[in-house]
Amino acid sequence: MEQVSKPTQASRPSWYVIQCKGGESFRAAENLANQGYDVFHPVMNIPRKRNGKLITLSEPLFPYYLFIRLDQIVSNWRPLRSTRGVLRLITFGNMPIPVADALIDAIKTHPHQQKGIHDYFSPGDKVTITEGPFKELAAIFKHTKGEERAIVLLNMLQRPQAIEISVHQLKK
């Protein structure tokens, strides 16, 4: 009868931290993934105003860092140092430091990853309309209606009137 050996701790893949060159974490993640490595690069979707338009940008949750899953015996560690965008593997002494799977799972399921444009404005925020027939008028942000539209309260005829407007026509 053939005996099957249990995998040892050293032969089980673990997550490790890669430090990236300044502003090159997306490049490093892409290059490592192209080489066949299992990479986790947590990002946040951040609403930003650019050229008067409200857009959503993906920014690294940990600037300059990403996670890579490697096996100490099977994985090829040599190409890591020469990968574009990678500065080094985080070590303690000369030993790479594994990150607990539970921590990676917690980061993957954290709700901050789901932010979008609708989080840029909060109910009750004072906003100014930047385009259209109500240009330069002050309003109160009420809520979003989908990703592109918002309901604001505009003071007309001595009382607040709810109007629907593009979120791109608003600024704080």
C-alpha cells in the first residue's frame, strides 16, 4: 500500500508582502500576474473630480505594497527581484514573512472596496450646480438615483423643490 505524506508547513503556499517602487504597484501586480504568480493587490474605488466631472479612480489600499502567494518549495522566487515595479520581498533577517490567510480574507471582504461615486456626496451636503439652467445656484444634496443622477433640494418659490440632476453637474 502506497503511503501518502501530508504536506508540511513549508510546502503549503502562503501569502507574502512585496514592496513596490514608488507609484508602480499596478505595474508590479500586472507583471507578476503575467508571470503566473497569484497576486492580490487590494484597491479602493475613490470618487474624484477631474475637469469638472466626477469619476471613480482605483487607488491602492496599501500604497507601495501588494501580496503574492508562494510555496517555499515549489514556487520560483528568483524572478521576483527583477520584475518591473517590484522593489523587494519583505523579510525579517533573510527569511520572508508569511501573512496569515485570515488577514488576506478579511481585506478581501472589507466593505470599503465597494465605494463608488454615490459616496462622494452625503445627504444634507451643501452643493453648487455647475452647469445648466440652475448654474451657480446652491442646493442641498438629498440622495442618488443610480450612478449618474442625483436628487437635490433647490430653494425655489420660497420652498425647497426636489430636482433630478446629473452628479457631474454638482460640486461641494
